[in-house]
Amino acid sequence: MKYALSTLVGATALAISLIGGPAMAEDDGIIVYNAQHENLTKAWAEGFTKETGIKVTVRNGGDSDFSNQIVAEGTSSPADVFLTENSPAMVLVETSGLFAPVDADTLAQVPQDYQPASGKWVGVAARSTVFAYNKTKLTADQLPKSMLDLADPSWKGRWAASPSGADFQAIVSALLQLKGEAATAGWLKAMKTNFTAYKGNSTVMKAVNAGEIEGGVIYHYYYFGDQAKTGENSKNVELHYFKNQDPGAFVSISGGGVLASSKHPKEAQAFLKWVTGKGGQDVLKTGDSFEYAVGKGAKSNPKLVPLADLQAPKVDATTLNSKKVTDLMTAAGLL
């Protein structure tokens, strides 16, 4: 993965640097290790700086890259805040004892379903698992009723995923919690036989759109993001929501936490409160990330299927086991 380095953006003094690069925040600013979408966190940082005057330095990277880096840095980490796309990376940092408790006022802004009982981090956004399919190749009655159906021999050579990404590994983490190790190992073994691997969810969707493959397991926002632009990579694509508390209806929580070693804890807590409050959640409603808003009373982009209608399974985000998942996927020959 490549990381972009840019200069300060306008009056917000938002700085984006390479992962592990030198800090550019001033003494009254904060450093955010960002594994969320760059444009989304950029909008959050700009809005926060405009409202508070607090400078934000953003370092962009991936979920697992940053979580492992924070653990390696320990109490010497320069980061004040960590933002992720999926919760397993938050769990790794939390279980390493490196998060400070999130302020009660911030936790109060987010429903219990989108935060751990520990209060050490909090949900900032969410994304839904979907089966993206080529509507010229599949009709509604031919779609899998469950994600588990994709293990059936009848699906051999017909579906795709991006197994190396944190997104798909979070989905497998949910499957592991919901169905157990034996069932997950069996499904992954069948997946190895049946599926086609692509690098990245957007590449999976492009392949589905082009008719290279009939369908693929991805997150919902890739489709809506492409539709909002030219639609050229999704014109033949429809989304199938498994619903019915199926593992394939898993909703992944994007998290935010303040490092216990933060040199600017007050400012870091203020940033997290802003992101989970009206200002930050309105960015999700009006912006181009097409992720779900999770704040109490917050509205998501009206083009999205409402969160309440997804019929997602109940998953304890604090027990999603990324290490066990990578072990199982490696054993199945997927990594």
C-alpha cells in the first residue's frame, strides 16, 4: 500500500504524513494514526480544527499496520488518537493496555451497540457486509440465502473476495464468534476451493461489474461511492443484503480511541467527542464516504439501507480475534 504525503491544507493546518514519518503537529495539536478513509478523516480533522482551533496531524496507514505499530511503540508512541476501519485493530491495542478511558460525555453520544463495555474506545462509523453481484448473470432467486452457502460446491468458481484485507478478515472474525472455530475452518477450506482472490474490495467489485465473476463479498460503501461518481465500475452491480442475523449481515464498527500515552489528552478527547458528535456524524451524512453514522440520533446518507433494516447479527466487537482469524486463514491457504 502506498501512503501519500501532503502539505498543510488551508487554514485547518491539517497535515498528512507517511506512516512512521516525523511529527508535524505543534505543542497544542494532536497526532492521529488514521486507518480510516483518508478523505473522511481529513474532513473530520478540518471540521474539528475550524471549530476548536486545535491543529491535527494525520498519519495514514492500515488497520493492522497501525495497531501493530502502536503495540511496538508502547508508551513511547507519538500518537494521540487511533482511528480504524474495523474493530479488531482496536481490540489489539486495548488488550495491550494502551488506551485511556474515553470520556463519559463522548461515550454517551454513541449507542451501547457501537462501543465496548470497557469504555476504552468508541464507534465512530460502521459498514455493512454485502454480496455484490452482476445483475446480468444472477437473478434474485439465484442468490445465496446465507454467506455460508458460498461453501457449497455449486458456487465453485463463481464468487470472489479480498482475503488479505482487514475488511474481509473482520468478516471472518465475526463468523468465528458466531459459528465457532470448527465451522469457520470448514467454511474457509471450502472458500479456498470455491472463490477467486482479488486485491482490494474495489477490485472485487470491478471484476463483478465486468462479468469476470458472478459475485463477491465486500462492504457496501464501495458500490455507493462508485455510483456517486461515474458508476462505470458498478453499472452492472446490485447489492444483496443477507439480513436474518446471518454472518454475512455483519456490521463492522469503525473505532476511535485515545492513547494512554498521549501528550495532549484533553485535545485528543475533544477530537473524539467532536467526531462522534453532530459535527463529525454530519460528515458521514453529507460526505462521500457512504459509511454509516453511529451517533445517537445521527442520520446516515439517505441512499443507504437504514442500519435498523440490515438485521445484523449481535457481535461482541471486543472479542473479534484477528490473530486467530489470520491463523485459520493461513491454515486454509488463503493468506
